[in-house]
Amino acid sequence: MGFVSEFKAFALKGNVIDLAVGIVIGAAFGRIVTSLVEDVITPAILTPALKAAKLADLSLLVIPGTAIKYGNFLSQVISFLVIAVALFMVIKAINKFQRKQPVAAPVEVKATKEELLLTEIRDLLAAQKNM
């Protein structure tokens, strides 16, 4: 099999296509969550704190005399938490709507004729030992 045909077989497998779709949707979802955090949640939660600190933007929160921007860190933590909660809710909803597979009844295994004979021989030998 040549390189091109091997690559074609690999690239067109269902798992690779599913992964590509997941990455594209994940990137779009990430932009939505980023917008939600930066444009809705952060201003709603942190507006009073920013006004008290006399700041216009969360990224302006720095430790005085250093280059440590803990405002950006807080923004990223909030973004992570929102993404984690959103993904949890999506996965929970998907799991709820997935059909439950019926559990197959255990199959009873019947002993073969040879197994029955061997069991009889074993029992007879055990009985002779006990005498």
C-alpha cells in the first residue's frame, strides 16, 4: 500500500473526522465562552470591585511596583470555571439523552458430556479417599 493510499485511509476514518469536527466546534465554543466571560460575567461581577479600585478594565489590576497582572489571571480563572461548568452541563445533557443499551441476560452454559463424566470421576475419587 502506498503512502498516499495509507494516508487517505487514515484521514477518512471516522475517528479522525469526528476529532476534526470536535476541534472546530470546540474552538467556536471557546470564543462564545470567552465572550460570555469578558462581556457579560466579568463586568457584572467585577464592576463594583473595579469601581472601588478606580479601574476601567480587569487587566489593569497589577501588584504595585511589579509586572504581575493578577487581573488577567482572575479573568482566566473565571473563564476556566465557566467553560468547565458549561462542558459539564453539555456532557450531562448528552448522557441523559443517550439511549440506555439493554443488558443482555447471562447465557447459561451447559456442561458437555465429557465434563459431566470427569465430574463423576472426581467425585468417585474423592469418595474413595474419604473411606
